[in-house]
Amino acid sequence: MSKGRILVTGGTGYIGSHTVVELQNAGYEVVIIDNLSNSYSWIIDSITKITKIKPEFHEIDLCNGKDVNDFFNKNKDIDGIIHFAAFKAVGESVENPNKYYYNNLVSLMHILQNMQKHKLSNLVFSSSCTVYGEPEKVPISEEAPIVKAESPYGNTKQISEEIIFDNTKISEISAVALRYFNPVGAHESNLIGELPLNKPQSLMPVLTQTCIGKQEKLFVHGNDYPTPDGTAIRDYFHVSDLAIAHVKAISYMQEKRNKDKFTFINLGSEKGYSVLEVIEEFEKINNVKLNYEMGPRRAGDVIRVYADSSKALKELGWKAEKSLSEMVRTAWKWEQSLKDNKI
């Protein structure tokens, strides 16, 4: 018997697809909405191969109010919504802020309008540690101040949280905002993983693409930080661990364990890894050599960022389980599979 029917927006994307897998493995019936603007339809087949269950799929642009209304009018039996669908490239958001404000905010408002109309209550929102900006201290807890966002992308996450909070005050909607740090790696099957359509900025895909030959060299931005090896420190954790947190967040609300109408929860490994630590682990575990070069610091980069995830353990019973070795191993296996499949 199904534990419930869960709508996953952006369900063919990197984090979305891993979450669909974990939801189906946990006994939920999954419905995906995605406009495929930053993903591929064949991801549905990959999910089906992993779980032996084909999720229901609707190709819908959530900014199209009529199509969203039509979907909810025909699907009133949704037990929870996990909302991933959003543009997420920081650099592009700086160059084209209106694209990000329109897509990320209008899509959310269409979801919330229909939740209110059909009296749907459980929303898990894909938020980000970017809401904290430059941290005053680490590890970062949920009590850390929300500072002015450094990019339109980050600002859409802050504004989205405010929009959700205002809606929980006047409706039956309960929500959890999961603020995650740096998810990396890929599913053990090699069938789903991170697949940037444009040149990536994040360390792990740059690292794997350099190793496979898609990029000539990896530049380490700064080796004079006040850290043990001079390179910046970030909180990396495995995407499959992150996906499991979303399943636990849905269960948390279904069982009405959430004391507040809107709950904020950090997700991370609670430890930081430096850029050089990640590179060295990648080379050791995968028996490869990387072409990398030290360069100057990058404007806007902070020294160290990592999470206090104690609230996730207390409220959701969740903590990151997979090691850095598993992160770099699965990321590299996924990159190799893309080359084998000429993607």
C-alpha cells in the first residue's frame, strides 16, 4: 500500500531524480512535473531501471498558470509536494536577474495558490545555505542571521522562504525549508547524477570534467586562506543522503511532528573539506592524476562554510552517512558513464 502520492517538481533534475528514487524505494507513489529546461526526459527511464517503478510524468512549465491549474484540478489527491523546480546558476542570475525572479518566484506562487485552493498542506521547499551569506561563525546553525543575498539566485531563495512563511499564516499549508550546503556524487547505479548543461562552476563537476578531458585544467581559487592547507573549506555531502532527507521531511509532516507551520532545517555533513582535500581524495580513490593549478582568490568566496545539522538529527532523525570517498568515487563513475554513453 502506498504511503501517499507525492508531487516532485523538477523531478528529472540532479537532486530531484535522486529524491524520486528514494521516495519510490520508501513506498511512495511519485508524480513528477518538469519542463525539461535543465534536464532530460531519459532520466525517467533511468529512475525506472533503478526502482522498477515508472513515475508518472507531466511536462509542464510551472510559470504557465493555466497548465498548473489544470494539473491540480485533475490531481486533487496529492499528499505532499517537494518543490525543486528553479533556475540555480549563480553567475547567470547576476547576468539575467529578471529570468531568475520570474521563473523561481512565479512558479512557487502558482504552486502555493493551488495548495490553498485544494487545501493541500505538506510542502518541502528546496532552499540553500546561500541565505546565510558570509557567515560570522561556523558551523552555521538555523539561528544564524539571514543577510543580504550576494546574487539574484540567492535572493530568490530568501524571498521564496518569506512567501511560503506568509502563506502558512493564512492557510492550511505546513512547510519545511531544507537549507542545504554542497551536495555532490551520484547514484550507485551510475544511472543518474549531476549533468550540468552549461560550463559548471562547482568544484566536483569541474573536477570530473577536467579528469575526463572536457576541461583542460582545474584552477584552485586561492591557496593563502587561513586554513590548514591554505584552500577554502566547504561542506560537501552525498546527494543520496540529501534525497533521503526529503523523504524524512515528508514523513515528518505527514505524522504531524512539526511543531511550527514553517520549519527551517540545515542539511550538511557538519564538517568541512578543503579544496585540496577533495582533490587528493579524488586522485587516491580513483587512481588518477588531475591537472590543476593554484590561482588567486575568487571575488566573493568565503574562507570556510559548514553546517550545524543537529536540528536535522533531532527533528528528522537524519544525518549525512556517506564518506568523502563515496562522494568522489560515485561522481567519477558517473562522469565515465556519460562518456561511455556519449553524453
